[in-house]
Amino acid sequence: MTAPMNPDSEAPSAERSGPTFWVALVIGGAIMAFGIRGAVMDLKDSAPDVARWVIGADLIHDFILAPIAIGIGWSVNRLVPPRGRPPIQAALFATGVTLLVGWPGWRGYGRHLVPDNPSVQPLDYTTAILTVLAVIWGVAAIWLALRLRPHRG
């Protein structure tokens, strides 16, 4: 029989130095090294541009994106019943990822570099992104309806 847990003690956790940790550390370290190498190679020609981008991205994240995400999360927690939260949270997450991934194409970045080449971003990104968002929220609506339907018996 186990003793009751003291609320002040740490909750039991997985071993932090097991094989999963070390494999993840090696893979993550390799990915970070690749990214750092790419940034250093780019710094040769454009150190001020990279610094401006990093500082700008950090400020946009900290002062715009994070507060919006916190506000949306707080609102969902207050307004949506617990059983309905997973579909809404998943749809919000998928919406955010879709908008982040689709942003460059939607804004037309790169199109001005080769204006005479119609194969550069040939799609209607507004329609594509709106279609993906409609599918995401359609699936979320079905999932939400299934979670909130009354149980029989």
C-alpha cells in the first residue's frame, strides 16, 4: 500500500535521463545545429537583416501574438464547457498553424523577384487558405456535436 502524497512534494515524473531523453537531445541538438549553421552562413551577407528579423519576430511574438493567444485561451476556458474544449482548442491550433504556414504565399512573398514567371506562386492562396480553414472548422463542428450530444441510457 502506498502512502498518500504530500501536496507539497513533486509529482512523480518519468526519469529525465532515460533513453528517450538522450535520443530527443541528440535529434534536437542536430536540428538546432543545422539551423544555427544556416543562420551563420546567411550572416556573412546580411547580419543587420537577420538581427532586425530576429528582434522584430521576438517583439511581434511577445507583444502581439502571445497576448492574443492568451486572450483566446482564456475566453475558450471561460465560455466553452469542458466537454467542448478539445475540438475548439484543436481547431484554433490548426487555424494558427495554417495561417502561419500560408502567410508567405498569401502575402505573395517572392513573386516580385521573378514577375515574368507565372509558375511562382501560381495558386489563389486566399481561396486555398479559406478552404483549409473551412475544413478545419467543419471537422471541429462535427467533433463538437458528437461530444456534446446527450448520452443514451
